[in-house]
Amino acid sequence: MGVKSILTADQFSRKDLDLILEKTRQIEDLLKTRKQLHVLKEHILATMFFEPSTRTRLSFESAMHRLGGQVITAVGMQFSSLAKGETLFDTLKVLESYADICAIRHPVEGASLVAAKSISIPVINAGDGAGEHPTQAILDLYTISAYKNIQGKKIVVGFVGDIKYGRTIHSLIKLLSKYQASFVFISPPEIGLPEKYIEELNKAKITFTETSDIEALRECDVGYITRIQEERFLEHATYENFKNLYVINKKFLKTCRDDIIIMHPLPRLSEVSTDIDAMPQAVYFKQAEYGLYSRMSLLLYVTNRLDEIN
Amino acid sequence: MGVKSILTADQFSRKDLDLILEKTRQIEDLLKTRKQLHVLKEHILATMFFEPSTRTRLSFESAMHRLGGQVITAVGMQFSSLAKGETLFDTLKVLESYADICAIRHPVEGASLVAAKSISIPVINAGDGAGEHPTQAILDLYTISAYKNIQGKKIVVGFVGDIKYGRTIHSLIKLLSKYQASFVFISPPEIGLPEKYIEELNKAKITFTETSDIEALRECDVGYITRIQEERFLEHATYENFKNLYVINKKFLKTCRDDIIIMHPLPRLSEVSTDIDAMPQAVYFKQAEYGLYSRMSLLLYVTNRLDEIN
Amino acid sequence: MGVKSILTADQFSRKDLDLILEKTRQIEDLLKTRKQLHVLKEHILATMFFEPSTRTRLSFESAMHRLGGQVITAVGMQFSSLAKGETLFDTLKVLESYADICAIRHPVEGASLVAAKSISIPVINAGDGAGEHPTQAILDLYTISAYKNIQGKKIVVGFVGDIKYGRTIHSLIKLLSKYQASFVFISPPEIGLPEKYIEELNKAKITFTETSDIEALRECDVGYITRIQEERFLEHATYENFKNLYVINKKFLKTCRDDIIIMHPLPRLSEVSTDIDAMPQAVYFKQAEYGLYSRMSLLLYVTNRLDEIN
């Protein structure tokens, strides 16, 4: 292909990641005194969202505008060409000339790879079903790096909730594995870490523990919380039990390390209580903000323009 | 908050309004020879429409582009994050970094106030349910000021149709009360002026009359027509009766003052006959055009840039 | 009206077409080294799509951005004002001040003419029901001109599939009739060329043949393939028969002229096999790309800016 796309968290080397983190930090700094950089002036981003995800889409579109570029967008595509039986290949093929970058969100795993094979412009995977969400993983990594010295000492990251299906967790584990990190997986047994990830961690000799006890979060540097969905459980009572146990609120936070940060990919429901929103530990809204800077960085990464930030 | 938002028609002082009207007039003049002003260059407006209102949304988006800025937009949000149970606070919180101004339309009264409390960028209420629609009121006021000398002599404004639920009427009354105006409310008794507005007008010693007789419009300087909806009535026959009586057509207009102007917030149905569209009295399309200039003015008001227009 | 709109393929003289083709070619060349021309800087295009057509809409929006302009867009309008009973006239009337050009797609024939009569800015028909799709015809003509010398020798264009209802075919015939072309119409008898087009061709003394035999395509310079829809047939078996006969694949292509080009307005289903996608004869994706350059040309045509391209 020759063209740089972002399809999976796996594709980034430690060196890539360090560069992206550094440039993201510089972008964050630049935006404190400016509303816009002009690096992607005259460029067009196509946001092709085959399933709705307003936050992610707006984040990409704002990132493009803040880089000086323009956006064309298609949402709810299921009602248009695809409904007429057209293949994803055909639908996307025409974008080659209409846009300079394509960010795609699709309910089917692997759709972004199909996209990248279809067209000769960079493709950014903005989430493909049970597959990957690599730009979320990058923004998560950037968030951790903004609060913790991930280049230096080893940090302990606790993942809470749906460890089985949470694609943002899987992608983030891959990135963190390239740094000095150990993991604590806190979940009901029904939705624990899939076997293939356990094998990968063992192979890479990365320290991790698995438990269903939320108390294990107390010694973590980072708490990454995700939503538990009722449909994962056979028994309603089991779901209710964990739903009530896995609530990060003010009271619980007082029992944790003082400098723990609480992250969440959003949307959050009751698993993170609004009573901690104003506490310094709650960084999930900052995390969403970091999504903007990270995605600006990644738009520059795929267009080979990162070195114009300095 | 510290940040300037537009939430209610009440918030504007006479001095505010006079300034906004003056600047709107200057913008209207400037656009006669230019397609774009550059005051909001590099700024991003987010239009968050939780219920559809194409005319209002396009008006805001065009206003932003004519000021040199960019737009990100979300419509039909009910199908995305909110469907997952997220609160409005969480949904909007992330916009702080994605945009510089947020225009919000929402079916629930008070939603724009929640928005303004959630985020640190200016919020513009683009209609919240039975609540307010302050930018419509400003454009209505500007329209009246374009045809009538509201700074000088007293004008008589006749409101026709659904006076009870018509939020654009309620907001406009508030603004006009700061000028020399008296009101004639013409409606079926079932949908007359709510008690709280009657009290306010009495307290402010503003002259007004209430009637169900459309003939009362004849002596007015301004006729502000709104749609009557069948569901407001218990009896179909009553609805049909008023529907047929309250029709502004060529024949009726001939019985009115020569210089009356007929306004309508649109969409209009049969209450304003198309046979008057070409008459000088019919200003409702001009009113929609004035929406553009007024909203440009208001985008500059919330960003403290009004003084850059001159 | 005084304003230049694009409503029908008929409206273009041979001289108009030659100029548009020439300027489109220059635009294609310019975009090889630049991402954007600045001719429509500060202009706003409104894309009003009353029925979905993502490819066409994105093509217009990209064209506008590549000319330096901005876009406001409304899709799924049926759920908004129109649902409230508003006329198309009223809905569009307000666009006069919001935008500088309006591209409209509508399920009802004649809608774009209503639009052009309603508003004082140029209207571009982006497809109106069973009516016309003139910008598609222009891009089709440009595609043919890119591969065949239409200014010189006579070319033979074979139309395959739904000749009766295919509006893109009807519009293209009109344009090609102004050049040295003869036609071969290949379709099941149920969906052959309507009588009125037969009369027009006879009147203009243009050579054409009608057949249901796909073999007739072998001697054509151009094969313009369209989809056959089952609902056009009374008998399922008849449909299945033609559906299987009318498939352009590698095997069939080997029996055709070496320099035939295969076009398709997309979306394509099984009537054009993906096994020819990589062959030089398959130009349908190039055709979609040419849609960008053609529409840039047409946006300049309606704003009288074509002469700024050189």
C-alpha cells in the first residue's frame, strides 16, 4: 500500500509511540495560545461513520479543523448505498479523490482493513466492532503519560469492569506493554481477560493479576473503568451484585492511593459516580480533551507531517 | 461562569439590545458587498441539535461560515450516546475543547441552562422545548426595527394564533417590553396568554388587549402570526372554525393599515396565504434572512467581538 | 430568473459542453499538483438532500472544498420542516441568504425547477426522481471524452440494462446527441427505450439500434451498464434470465473490442463482475473520480467563474 494508515494498536513501535506522545504534548501546548495550526490547510478529512459515535466523530472533525483542514462526513450510511447492496469496497473506493484522509467507524471487525486495502489514501480506524479502536488507545496512553512518568518507573494499571469485550482495554494493554507497566484486571469471572491476551502477557513476561475484588484497585496508579452490560450475565442477580460493587465514588476513592487517576472511555453510567467529578483524581473529561490533541497528532502521523510541529 | 451565554430573552438589557440591533444592521450592510467577514476566523461552532430544526441549524452554520469560522454538527443525537443512557452534562462536557461556541437545540425546557453550567465555552440556546428561543426573539426584534422606528414612537404589535404555547411570542414580548410597544393578543380563548405573562405585563404597566376577533389586527403596526394546532382543542369544530377565521390573505390585508408588516416564525401552513407572498407587507422571508445577520451578531456577542464590526 | 442554474441536460449547447469539458480537464490537471483552487473562497454551498445519496453529496461537498468554499448540508429533511407540512418553496426560500449555491436532490420529478423558481441563487439539480440527473450526465460525458476522441470520429455507445427507467441514460443520450455518436440499446423488451426518446432520436437523425442481445456490446466503443431491478418484471424467471445474461465479466470482456471502456453510474451489483475491476477497460471508479472535477467545473459554471480556470 505504501500509504500510512492506523488500523491497530499493534502497529506502533515504542519509538512511534514516544514520538506521537511528544508531538501530542507540543500540540496541547500550542493550542493554549492559538485556536488553529495550519499544517493540514487545504486537506479534506472524510469521516465515514457506519454506526453512530458522536463523541469520536466530533473529536476527529474538530481535530481536522484545528489543523486548518476541511471535513466531509457521512453518518447512518446503512440507509444509503449499502442498503442498495453495494460492497464496502465500492462505497469507499470513490473517496480516494474526494478526500485526503478517511476515518472510518464500522460495526464489523476488520472493516478498516478492508477500507485500507480499497483506497489509496490513509485510513484511520475509528472503531470496528469487536475489533480495535487504536486512536482511543493512543489518547488513553497520552492521558496516562500526562499524569504519570511512564518513561521512568513502573506503573500499576487497574482495569475494572468488562475486561472480556472491552476493545479499548485490549488496545491499551498492547500499547502499555511497550512501557514499564503491570496490570490488575478486576472483573466478574464471566467477563475476565480472554485467554489469548493472557498468553500474550505471559509470553512478554508482563506481570498481571486477575481478581473479582474491587479492593485490588487501591494500590493502583491508574484505574481504568468500563461499563458492565447486563446481557453478559446469565443471572440478573449476579449482574446486580457486581454493578453495585463496582462503583467508584468519593467514599471508595478515599481508600485508594492519593495520586490514583480514574479514567473512563465514556459514556459512563453509574460505575463512576458524579460525586467524584470535581476531584483531581477524576480525569475522564480531561481524557476526552486529550482525544483532540491525540487525534490531531495522528492526522499528522498518517500524512507524514508530524515534524512540522515543534 | 464568567462566560457569556445566550439562554433567555430576559437576560438582555435595553442597552444590550440596542447595541445588538445596531451591529446587526452594520453586518447586513457589510454583507451587501462582501460574502464573508473574518472576525471568527479559526473559531469552531458546534451545533448540537437534539431535535431537528433544519432552518435554525443552517442559519447558525451559515452565520458562522460568513464570519470566517468552521462548524461541527450533531443532529439526531437521541440515537447515539444519549440512547446509551449518558447524561446531557457528560455528552456536552467534551465540547469544551472541541469547539469555541455551542448552539444547542433540545426538546426539554432548561436544557440550555444545563449546557451552560456543564461547559466553559459560550452556549447559545437555539430553542429548548416549551422554554425559550432567544435568538428567534432577537431576529424578530431586528425585523420589526428594520421596518418600524422602535426607538421613537409607540408601536402596536398584534400576536395571532397560539398565544399560550408559542414560545417565540413569549420571548418577543419580553424584548418588546423594553421598548415603546403595546400588544394585541388575538387567539381562541383556549390558547390565550398564560396568567404569568398577564401579571408581568400588568406589573410593567404595559398596555395590552386580549380578543378572539381577528379584526383587531387591522389597527396594528405589526402582525405576528403563528400556527394553531388541532391538538390544543377538545372539539374538532372549534379548531376548524378558528383555523378558517385566522387566515391572513390578500382580501384581509386590504382591510388593514397600509403599512402593517406580517411576520411569521415559519414554517407556515394555511394561516398565511401564499397570495400575499409578493406583497410588501409580507416580511416573513425577510425575517428569516434577518436571522442570518442577527445570529452573526449573537455569535460575536458571546465571543466579545461585537466591537470589531464597524 | 437571470441566475444560471443546472436543471436539465437539455439546457447545454454544444459550445457550453465543449467549454465545460475543457475546463474540467484543466481542473483535473491543476489538482495533480495542488489540493485546492481558491476560486470560490468565501462562498457557501448548501447541499439539500431530500433523499439519501451519499456518493453524490460527498462529491459536491468535496468539489466545493477543493474550490476553497464552505458547505452547509441537510439530509433526511423529510423528518424536519417538511414533516410539519411546509412546502418546498418555503423550505428553500430562506437559503437565498444562507448560501450562494444550492444543490438539491429530491424524490419528486421537477423539484429542482421549483427550487430554481423559489430562490434567487443558482440551483443545481442533483437528481430529481424519475426526472433528470444532469451533473451525472456531464461527468459521464467527461469520462467518455477522457478515453475517446468525441470531437473527431463517430463513436458507438452501448447502453445495457434498464433503458426505460435509467435517468442517467436519458440525460447522457441528450448530451451525446450533440456529438458524433450512435447508440446501441441492449435491454429486455420490458425495459427498453421509451417511445419519446425514440422519436427524438429519429427526428435528430441519430443512428441507433435496439436489441435484447448482450452480444451487441462487442462492437461498441463504450459500454454503459446499469442495474436491472426485479420489480420491473412480471415474472421472476424473466428477471433471473436477463440478470444472468447481462453480466460483464472477464470472459465476456475478452470477446469485446480491446479498447472498449466499461462505465457504470454506481452502485453496481452483480451486473459488473469485480473480476474486471483491475482491467484497463473498467473505468467506473475513474468515472466517480471525474465526478469531482466535473462538479467543480459546474459549480464554477453557475457562478460565472469558469474563466478563472486556465
